Amino acid sequence: MPKALQRLSEKLNRLPGIGKRTAERLSMALLDWPEEQLVALGEDLQKLRRQIRPCNCCGNYSEQELCPICSSANRQQNLICVVENASQIAVIEGSNAYRGMYHVLGGKLSPLNGKGPADLRIRELRERLQNSLITELIIATSPDLEGEATAHFLAEEFRGMPILISRIASGIPAGADLSYADAATLNLALNGRRKLNEFP
Ligand SMILES: [Zn+2]
């Protein structure tokens, strides 16, 4: 394989879900694209870092200070769904199961990987809970050990606040990553959420 194709394949191979063979097929498929589309793709890639940054409020991917969800007037402003990373927002949005707000934690508690509460956006979440009229916090961390531990940590952390804290149901298979759940599963998980605290 020519060096240029090989270099591109190696990069595509680093993407989630793209194996070595798929990466090679994608590289060769790109060879068939017209020149101007390849240039446009290159420009899009260059803009990724420069134009997309975390939303100042929720941490979602955004081109503005506030992401389209935080700046929308058509969302349920009293609900916050806590997710591990911004890509999970896109998954939940795709399911059409939820119309509230979000908060990106930036991971989950993971003592083995040296990730503690101070490494997550918990302080920012507390500020939002204190400064706005939130009635329910839905914790949608992954249903694995670390995701569960994170959910319970948050429930404990915000105990005493006048907020219902709930956890998405286990419609998502234990140990699975929320990012790969389909719309029907996410609907079940969100609608079947259970309370983590005794409020109200
Ligand atoms: Zn936002």
C-alpha cells in the first residue's frame, strides 16, 4: 500500500469502532472522492479544534459560549441529566426521549485510573443546582461499577438539596457503555429511572 494511504489508515484506525481493515477500506474510498470534497474534509478537520469548545454551562460541544441546548428556550429548564462525556448527549438527543438540560462530568470516578471527585465537573454542577430552579437531577452515568459509584457519590454529595435525584433504569445492559445504546433502550432507561434520594 502507498505510504500516504498507510499513514491515513493508521490515523483512522485510532478512531473508536474502526479496525485496521475498515480503516484501509475507508482510506481507499476517500481516494475516489472528488478533489474539492477532500479539501472541504481537510478544512473541517482543521476547524475541529479551533471552532469547537466546551459549552460554558453544561460542557457540551459548542461553537458558541453556550451550546444550542443551553441557549434554547424550548427545553425543560428544571431537569438536568448528568452524563460522563459530551458524545453521550448526542446519543440521548438522538433518542428523542429527553427534553431537559445536561451536565457533562468529564468522566466517572475511577480510583484505579487516578480519577477522583476533583477531576470531574462536580463543583460546576453544584453551582448550577444552587443558582437555578432545578427540580430533578437524572444521573445517566454508565451502568458499570465506576458509573454506579459515581451516581451514588453524586446522590450523597447533593443530599439535603431540595432536588429529586434519580438514576436511569438498567434498560442499558450492566457494564455497557451508554454511548452505544439504541434509542429504544435509552427511552426505557430514562422513563424507568428510579429515585436515589428521599425527596420530596
Ligand atoms: Zn450547554
